[in-house]
Amino acid sequence: MADSKIIKSKYFFEEDFTEELAEVSANKYADWNKKELKVVGKPVSRVDGYDKVSGSAVFTFDVILPNMAHAKTLRCPHPHAKIKRINTKKAEKIPGVLGILTYENAPKISWYGKSFLFDPHLRYEGDEVAFVAAENERIAEQALKLIEVDYEILPFVTDAAEAMKKDAPKLYDDGNIRGGKPSVYERGDIDKGFEEASAVAEQTYKTQVEIHNPTEPHCSVVNWDGDYLTIWDSTQGVFSVRDRVADVLKLPASRVRVIKKYMGGAFGAKLEAGKYTVMAALLARKIGRPVRIALDRREMNLSVGNRPDSVQKLKGGATKDGRLTALYQYSYGAAGAHPAGAGCSWALRTMYLCPNVKTEEYTVYINAGRARPFRAPGHVQGFFALEALIDELAEKIGMDPLEFRIKNHTDRDQVFDAPYTSKLLLDAYRVAAEAIGWKNRPQPAGSDAGPLKRGIGMSSQIWWGGGGPPAYATLKLNRDGSVRIIAGSQDIGTGTYTILAQVASEVLEIPMEKVEVLLGDTAVAPYCGSSGGSTTAPSVSPAVRDAAEQMKAKLLSGAAAHLNVSESQLVYRNGVIHTKGKNKKSMTIREIARKMGERVLVTTGKREANPDGYAINSFGVQFAEVEVDTETGKVSVKKIVAAYDIGRVLNPKTLENQIHGGIIQGLGFALFEERIIDRNTGKVLTTNLHDYKLPTVKDTPQIDIRIVSKGDSKISNTGVKGVGEPAMIPTPAAIGNAVYNAIGKRIKSLPITPDKVLTALQS
Amino acid sequence: MKKINIRFKVNGRQADLNIAPNKRLLDVLRDDLGLTGTKEGCDIGECGACTVVLNGRAVHSCLILAAQANGAEIITVEGLTQNGELHPLQKNFLEHGAVQCGFCIPGMLLSSYALLKENPHPREDDIKEAIAGNLCRCTGYKQIIQAVEAAANENNE
Amino acid sequence: MRYFDYIQPENIKQASESAGRDWRKALLYAGGTDLLGLIKNEVESPAALINLKAIPGLNGIEYSEREGLTIGALVKLSQLSAHEVVREKYSVLEQALKETASPQLRNMGTIGGNLCQRPRCWYFRGDFHCLRKGGDICYAVDGENKYHCVIGGGPCFIVHPSDPAVALLTLDAGVTIASAKGTKRVALKDFFVLPEDDIYRENILQPGEIVTHIHVPPVSEKTVSGYIKFRERGAWDFAVVSVAATLRINGDTIIDGKAAFGGVAPKPWQEEKINQKLKGLSVKPGNFESLSAEVLKEAEPLNQNAFKLPLVRNLLKRLLVQLTAS
């Protein structure tokens, strides 16, 4: 019981591998048989649903503390400038202004590597200039207007291609290309590969900057009790915020508590500690009052992350019989004003069997808000381009695009040369192709009569999302047999509270009503990683199962002691422990709990190690059916069929939410959403939710979800792969290919807006 | 700056306030009355998170000066629950998985509430139209539509 | 939001005096949906708001066969589109109202306010000291101008954002304008102004003048009308372009007709030439095709918005086909 060891754990999180020492469970449990499961895999309603529909859910945005002050941030109105002089005297004199921070009076805290919390060198419109706390937000806003700043306006560059040129205005002394050179990946020999090809397609695809725009703005409420700092934060990672804040304020981690109960969405934009949180903490200490800072929608669109854009020059070669011989990608993307990942080549490197591959990627600094991970960073962009190229190649060799993909299916990860723990993509292709009516798509492309032309397109998908250690969960059994799970993960709206409760309910065979889950509190919960990378369910649910199984063993042991029998004579069923055979004796959990006392009834579960020598990935495919109005250029997505291998489904209801939500975000990226910067002034034009166009209810297609997988027991005791990101990855690519199928013209840049379609149709 | 007196009913209870004229209804609900169920997402009527029902109609509380609500009857998400019982809309939102992060949900509920008051037998298009001014970034909307349909059916039984 | 006084006049005279006394400092407040956004975006910084709500007589919708519709300026968009007469006789108006903004905004916004709303140009609404805000340049000319005007522009290139205004133009609507001095009635086509005439305003209202009523003449039984709004997403967008038409039809002939266009010009746009050609046009797709090709002949698109021309022409053709189908 409770066997564990410490290992070096490595798995993919968002844009990169994490590697850290982790204590892992060595306990082995029987595979769950889907048919026997009573709670896991069932469409259980959200345990946090009541709070959210009744209005009683307190989001960070709603936290009110006694005597709380309200803060606002003065942001740079120019894309590139230096502060020559700043004067806050007039602002300080406004009644109700409590304190102002600028680079002149704030500690010099390093941020973004080469910059600072307050940096007089302002590298984008929206960069932080001053931070004001006042009695209320209105006063703070007034104060911002009275801060006098003398800016030295510098030349700017807001386009990655321009920024890469030698004479471009420089954001950093060592130039605008991150690391000074491209990131290169190579396998095989692409020259040889292209020689072998009987058809070659070469094309440049572009994707735009997308803004996360979660409905709840980024916000924090901070409070000092002496030297003890409590932060309520709208965050995807309470521990990552704690560590950052403790580091920069030079506080022991034990003196920083970060709490997040409910959060109004994030999609990657809330993975890291915000500058505003640290500024609020500094000012709260200075003025001796709690401080609340909530960004407004304009700030959300300027300053807290985005999906970087991409320009992808792709070249692919294939033989006549449909074998890929070479794939090449040259691409660049804008990280914004500070270091961030803008790569997008994993799609091309991993999706299809291809012996000769080369990618060269540049991450470029420009004078605009910095990128952050955004739901499947790199993949959404990468797949749009790759899947278009695959379709073009298929057309060149006269092969059905689906058949071409099937021909280039691989059961091994080609980058790490390892087999996948499971890959049921071929099944996904089959069921989805049938559901969409693939055979009935217009052939050739553009052959539908119009003016409303129908088209069908597809895209495959791969993502990591296997999660891994470290992830821990503590389980406490109360005296009445009810249970509390405590874990340092967080529910960012995906349903983590619910699925973890289901796992404990399943193992202990007690009703969901008896399980409470506490997440998002660094003071009480054992460590879990940030909620991102589609890793939460696959990382944390096994830890909960481990904790619950340990608890079950403990209860059996307690019952054995009390009943004076050996454990082997006992059976655990429906929360009751029986002796075997005749003259049954039994004890309920409640009775054992009373006897044992709560002091004994605590277990901590750990995520087991990922299997050695395997690659863990999720797979899927989406088929999109669109209708293109050739007289207006408008693309309407009629239907999406999504088929996935994502391991075990813990809860079909929350799964459906995730897939629908991902598809709608993908649809928004494909058709509407785009950060637009004025070319002449370098200022962002799309700073509200009218100009930055999120999809509305009227843009939703019919969605048909097929899950082809069962639990993947090679991964973990729950066999789960994450689905949050996979849900979005193939949507824009499938829509792009469907538009081509409808009109016979390829729109090579996203979003596919009516002006582009009309222009393409007229050419 | 002259403060002004206003008086309106929120969730059936009278509220008398002396406020600055530049306060929005949203500010008064959240800050003065502590009704934080009503959310703020964009500040200029583009997201619908702040939707409340005012004199029977769904409106953006971020675009109404509190003074304009003088004499009005207002319902917020907190007013949908009666005697501890969830409103059929709330119950169905919960059961149909219409909720993910939940931040847009109060607004969605109030837009739907206003719809069902006016049109107890909405078609799917009516529902879509009623919540067209409410943005959701998580769910993809389908379960929300289903929840409203189910609540309408329940009401009509 | 900065502080302002809240003035509550009891009649038009008081309202007009308050507004006229302090030009640009005191602003009229009807539904508030546009005004509060303008204040938030710091396009307007009024010292006072004049609440029109308590003024009697601005909330009614009246209809007579002789006078047609008389609509109080404070009638909400949703109230107007639900009105029986509007639904029965003025489809073009009903459709335009229903296509405006979102349900919440239609429940708050007034018809008077809708006609008087400020443009949605992202430079005007954004942090740019543009021509219309008293600055020196129009940023759209060489900037991001996909949504800007293709005709009637210069030196500023906004489009007028109202949907109902486009519909009302085809109905020969007029407005009553009141001030402390008295009232006057103006045809809607003369109500809006182009930037070349006045860069700071979108209509003829002088300080202290208030739109009190909108008048829509009666339509004959043989009239059909409709509105197509084209937007990029399914809801809550201002028109990329829109087309309205009101036609009187006898058999296979359009006896009389008017078309108007939104999203193409700094004011709701009409072309006399097109309306003349509609007169006596026989109902044939070919005719609609050639007529539509004549629309916006004088257009001078900016570098990103030439797509509006085929778009508006295709939509006019589509609307004419739809309206004459039965």
C-alpha cells in the first residue's frame, strides 16, 4: 500500500517539455471495465453547477474585502517609446487616490527576461507605465489622466516580416529574432525526398493573431496580514502564481497563499502571474489596504496574451501512389514585444509518416502585446497550413484526400522514434467520414451549382495531452463517511471539480453528494501543475484514484481490525464492507470512520509515472461541411463531425462542452477573429468585442461527436488523455479545406472573411 | 457634483439610494447592493454578461445609468431562485451542461428569462435570437439552447 | 466614467435650452446605448447629461391612413419592430429594426437615438485624434479601411451605422426637429450630412435641436419592401453593407421604387438615378442584374474595401428578386 518513488518526469506542456523530479505512485490497480463503472463515464451534472446558475459563485472578479482599494493601470499609448519624465503629483492630489507606482518608486523587478515590472523602455501599446490605487475605480481612472508622462517616441515595427529585416527598428539590442537564429528540426534528407517525389506542392499560408478574450477579465485581489500575502487570482495555475510572486517579492513560499475558486475562462492567457498582481501586492503593502485590480476589455485585447500570427512556407512531395517523401516548413511568427513561443511546426513533424522532414522557424519580436499559449499553441496554426498542403498534394496526385492521409498514417512518433501508447485515428477517420457523407462531397472542388455552394473538408489532429507527474491529491474521509478531495489543480471551467469527484465516488462507491472537491488553494492543497496543455484530467484524475484506492485499503484494514478478521476475508461493496461467506458481518464506511477517527483517514494519491519508451498523444479528425454564398463571400459552417481517440471519457457531458467549445473557438479563428493593428500608427484597432469578433450563438453549426477510444491503460490508472486542445486543433483547417471544396479557390490566409472570398472568386 | 436619489425594486425588494449620477446600474447592483451575480465583461454592451431584466425586458446594466432605472422593477440572477428553489431555467442549465466557466451564465439566464416571459413557446430560432447578444467563450452555445428549450417545455407542461 | 450632472427637463423647451446653452458640454440622453459607450471611449466628455425620459409625448406610435406612422423619438427599437402596423405595412423597417445590434440593445436603444448615433469607425472610437474629433488627419485613408466608405467620403471616410435609417429612406420618412424656438419638419434624406459639409456631425442638428418624431408616409397596398443586412458574423455587427428597397408593383411592373444602401457612405445612401430606373422596370432577373450593376457607379473604394461594390450590387439584385418573387 502507498508505494511510491521519485523519478525524473518529462512530458509536454503547451509549447515545450517540462522536466522535473516527481514522486510517483507505484501502486497498480485493475483496469476499469467501462461496463462496470457506475459514476465514471456517466453524464454527471457539474458539481459546481448550482453556484454558477444561482449567481452565488464568487469569481475572483467578485471578491470584496473590507476596506478594499481599487487599482487601474496607466498604459503606454504608443507602440514604442521611452519615458523621459513622469510626474504623478497632480494625480496624487485627487481626493481618494491612495498610492501610485511607477518605475521611479517601484522596486526594479526583472520581468520577461530582459525587461522589468516597470520598464521605462515601453515596447508596445499597452505596456505598463503606472499603477494607481484609489477608493474606487472611477477615482483611479481620473488619476490616470492626471499623470503627466513625457514620452520619447521611438520608431516601431508591428509586422514580423518587417521586423526581420536588418534595418528594422530594434526592440532589443541584439535584434528582433529571438535567439538570433531559427529553430531547426531535421530528419532524413529532404533534398533526396523531393527528388523521389512525383508531385510537389509549395505554398505560403498565413494565420492571424488571435486574442483569448475570456469572459472574466484578468483580475486579482490581494491582501496582506503582516508579512503574509493572500492573493485571489483569476488564474490557471495557483502554484505558478505563488512561486512567481514569492520570488519577485522575496517572500517565503509559505507566506504567499494563492486562491482561485471560480474563473471565467482563460484558454492559456492566465497561465502565468500577471504584472498587475505583483503591482497590486506592492501597492497594497504600501497603503496598508487590500487592493483589487481588474483589467478592462481594452487591456485584455492589448496586454495579456494572444496566439501569435504565422507565415508558413510549406513544401511537400509525394509519390504517385500517395506516399509522402518530403515535408519542408519555413515559417515565422511574432512573439510580440517580449519572449514567447511562436513556433508551429509540430503538426508537420509528427502528423504523417514522412522520412524526410525539415523545419526552420523564426520567432520575431514586434511592438505589440506579447504572445502567450493559446489553446493548442502552434498546432492550430500549423494544422491549418499542413492540412491545406496535404489536400493540395492529394489533388496533384489525383488521390482522395482521406485515402492520402490513411496512406501516410504512422503508429510511431517519428520525432522520438517511439510507439504511441494508443492510436485509433483510423477508426476516427472511418466513423467521421461516414457521418459527414464524405463520399458525397462535391467533386471536383467548386462543382456545386451555387450561388450557395456546399463543400466538405477535413483535418486530422494530434496533440500531447497525456499529462504526467507530479500531481497529488489528498483525500480526507470525514466521520460520517463523506469525503473531501484536496488538490492543487484548478477548475478553469472545464469540469475538474466534477470529474475528480466522480473518480472518488467510483472507487469508494459512495454517492457524488458525499464528495466535495477543493482546488486552487496553495495553502492547503498538495501540488498539481497548471491547468493547461490538456493535462489536468490525465494528470490529476489518477492521483485521485490512487488516493481513493489507498483510502479503500485503509478502510478494509480498519474493518479487519475491528471485526477481528483478516483483510482477505473482506469484500468492499457500495460503501459497505462485508465478510465473505455465511454469518455475514458488515460495517458501513460511516461506522468504520467513527471507529478509526478522522486523524487516521487521510491519504495522498500520486500520479504514476508515464510508461517508458512510449509517446502519449491524442488523435482525432474533424470534417466540416460549409456553405459559401458566392454572391457575398460569406462562409457558413453547417456541420462539424468530430471523432476522437482521447482515451477514457470521464464525463460525456463535460466532454461535450469541451469539444463544442473548442470547435466554436476554431470556427471563430477560421472566420472572424483577428487582432488588427493600424499599419501607420502601430496601434491596435480591435480593442472591444465588436471590432474583435467572437462567434455568436448564430454562428454555431450542428456538431456530431464520436469517441472511438476506451481507457488507455498504458498511460495511467484512469486511462485518460486530455481533450481541451484537441477539440480546437482541426477546426480551422477542416473549414479551410471545406471552403476550397465548395468554391474551388483556396483562401490561404485566416480568417476566411467575405472580402477574401469575394476577391478570390473574382480572380 | 450633485448626488441624486433613486428608488427601484430589485428582485422584489425596494432599494432607495443616493448616488453619483455617473454610476451605472451595474455599479449599483454590484457595489451598493452586493449583487455580484451580475457580471461585467466588456463595459459597453458587447458581451451581455451584465444582462438584467428591467421592466420585463433584457437590458445591459453596463449601459444604463442607475438614475435611468428610477422607478423600475429589476430582476437579477439572484432573483430567479425562489424560496431556495432554482428556476426551471437554472435547473435546466445545470442539467443540460449549459455551464462551463459560468461567467456568462447569469446574463444568458436573464436573456432567456425575458424571452420565456414574452414567448413561452419559443422555437430554436427565437432562442438563438434572444441570446444573440450574450457571448460565451466556453460552451459553443448548443447546450444553452437545449436548456432553454427544456425549461420552456417544463413551463408549458 | 468621469463625473457629470444629470439634468431632468420636463419639456422640450427646457431640454433644448439646457442643451443649447452649453454646446458639446451637455448631451442628450435617450436610450444611452451609444452615449455611454462614447463617454467610456472618451469620444465625448460631457459636463452634463440631459435625460429626455420625463418629457411627455415622445413615447408613442401613432398611425393613420392619411398621415401614416408617427413615431416618438424615444420609442425603443424593439417596441417599434413589434408594432402591428410596422409588421404589416413596413416590412423594410421591421426587418432593419430586428437586424440592429442585439436584443438587449434594441430594448434600450431608441429610434431617435439610432438615427443620431455616432459612427463606429475604429479610429473615431479608438485612441486616435482623428479629423472628426478635431484632429488633422483621417487615419482610415491610408490605414485599415476595410469597413469604411466607398462613396461620399472625404476628408473623413466613416460609414453611417444606422440600419433603420436606410430602411426609412426608402419609405420617404421625415423627422420633426424641435428646439426652444419651435419645431420644423425635415425629410430624412436632408437630415444627414456628408463630411465635406460638416466634418464634426453626421446630421443637421444644431445645438439645442432635438429630434422628437419620425414620420413615415402611408404606403399603398401594392407595396412590398425588405432589408438585407450583410454582416460577417451571425449577430451583433454593424452592417458591412446593407440594402433596403420599397417597391410598388403592378403585375409584372415596378410602378415606383426606392432603394437605399447602408455601410457604403458616411450617410445612409440613395441614388436618384437608381430610383428613377426602378420606375416602370419590368420584373425580370436580367433587369435587376443590369440595374444593380449601375449602383455606386461613382464609388472610389479605398485600398481594402473594393469588395463592397460587388457585395452591395449582388445584394440589391437578391433583394429585388426576393421582393418580386410572389
